[in-house]
Amino acid sequence: MKKNIQILSIIFFVSIFTGCNFKKEVLFSGKTMGTTYHIKVVTWCFQNKSDLKDKIDAKLEAINQSMSIYRKDSEVSRFNSNKNINEKISVSEDFLLLMEVAKNLYKITDGAWDATIKPLVNIWGFGVSGKKDKIPGSEEIHRLLCGIGFNYIEIFEKNYLVKTKADITIDLSSIAKGYGVDRIAELIKNCGIQNYIVEIGGEVFASGFRKDGKPWRVGVNQPREENSYDSVYKILSLHDQALATSGDYRNFFEINGKRYSHVLDPRTGYPVSNGVVSVSIIANTCTFADGLATAVMVMGVPKGLELVNRLEGVECLIVVQEKDGTLKDYYSTGFQTTS
């Protein structure tokens, strides 16, 4: 027994002096929510994480089953098909938590972000049908605007919602990925892992540090349609923070030389045309960052910066394309980049 202890001690000290710090990086990847996810965790060498991917995939499937507008039997689809006013609609914890964030975003942005925008998304061709072949008429847009407004939904703590207007429908796509990031980050943390980074479709949460003890570094994509998805515009360092980016340079259509973005203003019913091509938000949760990035796209530079600078623990980078095609950056007061 004494000899075995001596051997283990020798191995331990040899490992230290040869540079082994008993840590390893474990990578996970897969598909979810119509996109991909990539996760990196830093663990001790003796920890077995072979079952972690199964847990991750199961949680993401549960979230997708709740939030996907492409599944007829999802929670959001069932909510949308219910036309009964003042009826209690029971929902899961995930759905309720996401709706609470949605309510807050609607309130603090004065309606620049609104989950009930679904009819407008559909009519402009950015919904399930995906037919971007015509500009809707002003009368039709006005008619749909009468059925827009998160204030027509009441949220109750006992896991149920109530519609006060029958034709209210919701689309949570602009915060669902961020919510998925947050819940997977929570899952990993509950497994006893402190250092990790979770990315779903470009939305990120980074906890702790990399294997080398340095902060996680995340790239913001070049906000031009001709650039590849791995073309980096800015590099940010993240520590126990989330990052979400919204842009108009990937999903749009053109008619008669004019570009129409998928980013719609819920208050006017039309795509935004304020010159903002990208917004990156750093916040404590990815759900909030995800939704706020879309909201600031709608609000524009002055109002967007004013809002972000009022919010504690929130920073932003707004990129505007000038008339000559050049890009101009606008930063919140505490925003920092590494390059």
C-alpha cells in the first residue's frame, strides 16, 4: 500500500513539472432550432462528461418543442391557435420564463420589440412560408397592426397566460436561441463545471475562463452580405457574460433596387431603414441580449444608446452603414473591444 501511494505521488509531481494541469477541453456540437450549436467546457482530466451531450440535446429538444413556430404541436403554436378571450392557457416553466423576458423587453423598448409581431413577419415573407415576392399594401399592414401588442397578453405566476384579444399570436424566434443558450449554460453549471462557453446560432454565453486561464474571446461577424460567416469585424473578451448580435445583412429581399430587411418595426409594420446594419449586445443573460439587439436595430442609434446606457450591466456596439457604403461604429459608455 505504501509503495502504491509513493508511485501515485511520483506521477502527480511529474505531471505538474511536465506541464499537465489536469484540465482538458471537451467540445460538443449539433443542430437545433434550425441552426447549429457549439459548446466548449473546461474540466478536470478525471471527470467523465460522456453523458453531458445527451442532456444538452434533450434540453434543446424540449425548448424547441416549446418555442418552434414550425411545429404545429409546439406550445407556441397551440397558444397561437387558441382564439378564446380570457381563457387560462397553461404553459411550461420554459414558456413562462421566456414570456416574462418578452414582457420586459416590450415595456423598456416602448414596443420597439414585440413578440406579437408574427402576422407582420408572415405578410412580409419572413415567416413559415418564406415567400418574399411582394410588398404588402398599406391597408393590409394597417389592418394587421390592429392585432399587434404584447399588452393584450396577461401573464400569471401559476404558469398560465390569458389573451385579451382573440387574434393575438406570437413569434419568439428573436429570443428563443438566446434562451436556449441560457438554459444550456445553467445545465452545464449544475454539472459542477465553472468554465465553459455556449453558442447557438451566433448567440453566446461565456462562463469563467479558458483552459489557459484567459478570458473567452468571441468574434462579431462582418456586417456585410458578401462576407463569410467566419469573417470577423470585432473581437470581444467575455467573462460571465452573454453576447448576442442582430443584423440585416443576411435575411432580406430586394424589389426594384430597394432592400427590405427581416427586422420589422412593430409600431409601423414596415422593415427598418435607419442605416443600422448590426447591433451587438453584452448582458448578463443571452435571452435579454438577444431580444435587445433586435430592439436597438429598430430604435436606431440615439434612442438605442440612450436605453442601453440606462441599463445596468448592459453594453452595445451599433454599426451603421453610411451612404457611401462605409461602416461607422457607435459604442455604449462601457463597451470594450480587443481589436
